[in-house]
Amino acid sequence: MYRLRRKIILNTMEKTYDKIVVVDRMPLDGKLKDIVKLVRREKLSPFKEMPRCIFGILHPSERRLLSYEELPILLTYLMENGYTIDTKLGKNFNDRDLICYVCQN
């Protein structure tokens, strides 16, 4: 089971803050692995420590980081490729950036 979350990253090329979708670890196999990329994360603030790398999810057909606003594209891709999406499990965790949990059937 993988946890999908929303993260804000600093896009140094565009000089903007982007909301993207990330997964908690690199999938070992399956179609999800095909669209996950290790992303170096720039500091959002000099006063806050954070992990330097995250596992960003790529747009399935365009091979760029998927924005949070494109979440329906990701969910459709996962369902079409045999994944189950669980949005109820995370309701008890008080994590407003949590999107859902997914597992391969």
C-alpha cells in the first residue's frame, strides 16, 4: 500500500511554488513505478528543515511532474491499471495533505 500526498515545491526555473502529488516510497513494480521519479526538493524557507528528495508522480503521457490539479488523471490511470484507491483510511490521521492510499490488486 502506498500513500499519496500533496506537496508544495519550489520551481526554480519558473520561480513559482507548485503543488504536486508524491508517493511515500519508490514502488517496486507495477504501473505506478513507471510514473514515479526521484525529485530534488529545494528549500522553501531557510528556517525549516525538510527532506531533500521526494518521490514525485509524473503525468502518465507527458512525462512531467503531475500537478495537484491534475489528480483525476492520476486516479483514472491507477484504476485503469488495476489499483484500488482508498480515501477512507486516512480520514482518521488529521493530515490535510493526505490524498489517499493505493494498492495494486
